[in-house]
Amino acid sequence: MIHYAARTVPWTLVSVSCVIIVGLMTLVAIWPDIMWPLQGTAVGLVAGTVAWSMDERSAAVVDTLPRALWWRTTARAAVVPVVLFVWAGCLAGAGDRLPGHFWFFVAQGAIGAGAALMVTLAQRAGGTAEPGRRFATLVIPTATALALSRPLERWAPVFPIWPTEHWAASRALWSGLAVVFLLGPWLWCSAGPGHCGRYDRYDRRGRRAGGVKGHENAPDPVWVRGVLRFRGGGGN
């Protein structure tokens, strides 16, 4: 699994993202009053990096191989502790230059990473090869916009900074987001095979059984049928 993670995770992308996160949080630590919106951008970047790392451009091939999706996702999830370690290190390095809510900020990054993992896993199970890239291009600008506009500042700020803000309400908001994004995709997939199709069963003609709606009987390439024939699974 370690060897698989080393070969499949886009570590160059992860490294560049980590450097950007460090740079953003350095600016926040130096000028917190002015640069605080960049903290929201950094949280979005944490989530986007994890999501992008779950993409499988060769999904049409690897989905037919013995390694199950859960196994491949577990291997790719090696990026999560790496990104969160960098995130927590930035917060710890900033020290008292940031508001005294260290664990809340750590939780923001953890919830973002967990949400990215669950959402992309649900979409991968539904047959989408590269959901992480779309998720990243959506979550990073959205987090930045929320940090700049602060639409819920008076009630439950998404990225609070000032001591007079409603920190308890913000914690409740993030807890709700954790429930929605971490449990939502799992519940959606558990509702039935039609929501998150799978490509792990084949009939004797070399056709997918139980695939995504509209592609259940799509014939596989010749080489796949050859593999099935070699394994004794039939095929014409």
C-alpha cells in the first residue's frame, strides 16, 4: 500500500500546495488584521489538495483490476496526515499572533480534508474518474469568498478572528458542516446501488453488471475481455 501511494499520489502537487499553505499562513501571522481572509483560502487549499489527490485518471483501467476502490482510496489518503501536519505546524508556528483557538483552527482543516475525502470517494464510487479537480476548483474560491465577504459575521462567522465574534456559534456551524459532508456521501451511497454505482462485477460476456445507470451493458475493451477469459470468467 505504501508503494502504491508513493506511485499514485501526485506528490509534486501536494508539495506545491503545502508550500503555498505555509506562505499564506505566514502572511496571516505577520499581518493578521489585514491578511486574515487568507486563512480561509488556506483551509480551502487543504481541502482542495486532498480532493485532487483522490483523482484516478486511469479509472477505466484500475476499476477493472483486483484492487478495490476502498483499498486504493486508503492508500491515497496518505496525503491527509501530511497536509494536516503542515496545517497544524503553520498554526503552531504562528503562536499568539493568531486568536487563541488553536484546536478550532486545526479542526477547520481536518473537517475540510475529511469532507473532501468523503465527497470525492462518493463520486468515485459513482463512476466519476476525476471528481477532485472539480471539487478543488470550487472549494478554494468559495472559501476565499466566504472569508472576504463574511456573510454570517453577526450570527455564525465561518472564519472568525475578533474576540467579540460568536466563536461558539462558529464551532456549531463547523460541527454541522462536518456531519453533512462526512456522513452525507456515505448515507447517499448506502441508500442504494443506483446512487453510487460500482464496476466490480462482470457477466460471462465481459459486460459490466451493476454499473452507472445508462452504462450497465456497455461492452468492455477487447483487452478486458481477454483478461476475463484468462481468469476463466468467460467472454466472447
